[in-house]
Amino acid sequence: MWASTPGTALIQYYTGTGADLRTARPVTTDLGQASTGADIDVNLVGNWVTTTELNGRTATVASPLFPLTARSLADPRTTVKLLDHVSSSATAPNGDLYARGGTVAQGEGIYRIAPGPDGKPVATLVAGTDAPTALALTSTDVPSTVDLDKNGGKVTLQWLLSRENAGGKVTLRHVRTGRTVEFPFENRAGVRREWQGTLAEGSLAPNGDYTWQLDAKPLNAIGPDLRRTGAFKVTRKAGLHDYDDNGAPDLLSRDAAGGLWRDEVRKTSLSTDYWSLESKPLGAGWNGYNQIEAVGNVAGGAAPDLVARDASGILWLYLGKGDGAFAGRTKIGSGWNGYNKITGGSDLNGDGWSDLLATDASGVLWAYQGTGNWSAPFRGRTKVGGGWGGMNQITAVGDVAGTPQGDLLARDTAGVLWLYQGATGSSFATRVRVGSGWGAYTHLVGMGDVDRDGRNDLFTYGKSGSFVYRGTGVAAAPFGPRESSSVYPALPTPRHPIV
């Protein structure tokens, strides 16, 4: 099929989507393939003929015919690129060509195509639309701080582009660890994603500084690839057992050889079990201690801390580094072998630092208030009261009863568990009976908030295995029914939990 301009040029469309340009000399120029199957628009401008495959701006494939190109009638090998694309055109009575299209340099609008001083066609923008021709990022919706304690740990993030025919990805990167997650997109005007605070392979996003990077490619190849970057911060409240700062509790255990292990406890909405994401070794030599206790944040660092008592009665502090490991030990003091039970993790006086509780052989309970200073993590002891000799285990659990102060669980020799709500830094409210039968457990661990509902939970371990009791926030019934956990198998097991 032939199409002509007034007397001087013809376009022949042949089988498929190819075309030839034939000028009056005659000279035939192979224009190549029209990638979209659209018409090739042909016009005369002085002694030049212009060609373009229409509607390239919205195309999802590239084409060498999208640019508005002028060819000399005297020598069709001489060309001038005028616009990057054209959607429509019309010729004025004086012979000037008006094209609706755009250039990467000047954007979208109406352009006049007319001979310049040297006779070559020149494109002049006569009415712009303020829309870019190159792919552009038009808006972002990324909070400067993402609080994953809110909205169920989810946040909606959005990056919008100037047009839909684009593909690429957005990458979130945790600055400290380099861990990432990618949000790919194809033939869409950007990304709108509900981020649930996870990175690659389902790992939870740690607190701290993040960067985002948008990489997008125009599918029609009009204009350069796009890259834009930004930053934000992720934050959560520090958990009692969250040693790698990602919101999930980490339980510690010790094997027979004295190796220390960390298990990140997870539960998804689709699982019925509380399970360990992975077991990581933290080091050897821990069999030199007769008690190891997770005490929450007492030293002012980025994560909860650990204390350990050796056989000579010296208590040592291991500062949590926030990456799942601990700094080298610091001596707290001697004389701690006078206590038969030690627990920590509840903020009893509301100053933001966890406190330590210990009972002596005469049944007196003592409180050591945390300072937030790693070189002297506790103040001098304060007597809470006597009569604690009838308890064979005490466990600080943070707030499980819905009050600002941290709470304490104590189990008596009959297996009855009691809740003591924190009242002040050295006293408790009237105790509440939780229930009987708790003597079946060798370990009670205030694990923090494992189910992300804003209330601390309880982890238990005994001959029949491990279980989780979800906190209710109600003092009269602080825990729900027990739920199964596969973190530690039933006895015997090569690793035993520590509190």
C-alpha cells in the first residue's frame, strides 16, 4: 500500500509492519519496522520530509521510528532528529508542521516544525504542558520514621511515576547490616506496597537507618533510565529478649559443652506453632557460670543485656550490641553468691531501665534499680520484703497486667504461680493467684511480646517440651491458654534454656 505527501514523497507499507520512504528522485529509504503496528506519519517541511511512528509515549515496546525525524529530499541519508515522540500532527496553511509530542530536554507540548535559517527543520515549543517526556518520579509517600509498633507492624509505602509504561524495582536497605528487600513492578506507574517490616527471605527488619532506591526503565526506551534515592528510620520499643533489634524475641540456651545459643522465636498468622527461625551459636565457655540471666536493658545500649554469676560469686555484665551478639564482659561486683534466685527485665520504678531482683537464703527479696550506665548498671540494693523463701522460682516479665510498672511472677513449692504487680521501685501490689500446676516447668521465661499485640508473653519449658502463654493485659487473668512451641523439644535435649 502507498501513502503520499503532496507530490514529492511516498510511503510504501509492505508485508508486516515495515515501510519504505520513496522520494521524487526517486530514492527509496528503508525505515525499518514499526514496533507497535501504528501508522507512520509523513509530512513535508520545506525540502525535508518528516516521519514518525505515532503514540510512542504510551507504547510498552521500543521503536527506532518513534522520534520525529526529518530527511533531506536531496539526500535522504541526511537526517535531523526533531522530537523524541509524536502523538498527532497537522500542517498549517503556510507549510509549517505542528506536532503534539515531546523531547527529553523540554517536555511535553505543542511544537512547531519549520525550516531554520539554514533550511534545516527546527522544532520550537509553542505551548508546554509541564509534563515531562523523560520518566520521572512525581511523588513519594515514605514516612521519615516508620514505627512498627503501630498498625500491626505494617506501613504503606508509595512511589509514583509520570507514566505507566515503566518497569523496575524499589529496594529497601538496612544501613548497618546491608540486608535488603525488593519491590519489583512492571508496566505500572510505580509502587504502592503494604510493607510488613520484613526483608529478604522473611527476616524481620531491624531497627535503625534505612535507604530506599527506585530504579525504573521506560519500556518504550524514550528517555534515560531513572534512579532516585531517599532515607527513613525504623523504630520499635526494645523487647525484653530482642537481642538483634528486629522486634522478635530471642531465647538463649546453653549446651552441655558450655556453648551459648540464640533462637529467634517467630509465629506467623498462618502458623499454629511458635518456632525458631534459626539457632545461632554465640560462643563457648559459658559453663563457668552457675546462673545466667536476661535482664533487659540496664546499661543504656542498643539492646537488652545479660548478667552471669561465676562460682566465686562475681556478677558480670554482657552488654547487648543490637546485632544478636554481646560485648565482652564487665565486672559488676562480688558477693552475689549470697542469692539463690536472680531475675531481671521489669522496670519497677518507671525510669526506663530494667531492674534486678534477687532473693537471699533467709527469704528476703532485694531490688537493684537499673541505671542505664554500663560501667555501673545498678544502684545499691533496696529491701522489698521477707517471706520469699517459699518460692522456688521468680521471673520478671515486664508489664503483663496492663499497668505502667513491670511485673513479677513467683512460683511456690506447691506449683502455684502468683503475679506481683509493680507498684514502686521497691514494692508490689497485692499478689494475684494465676493458677496451679506450674511445677511441671523447669523454666519460666518472660520472653517479651512474641505475637506483636502490645502485651508481653510467657515462655515455659519442662519435661513435655516448650509452650507459650500469651499475655492478656488483665491482672485477674494475665495469660491465655498455653500454645504449642517447637523451639525446644521435650527432655532430654542437648540444649537447655536459660532465663
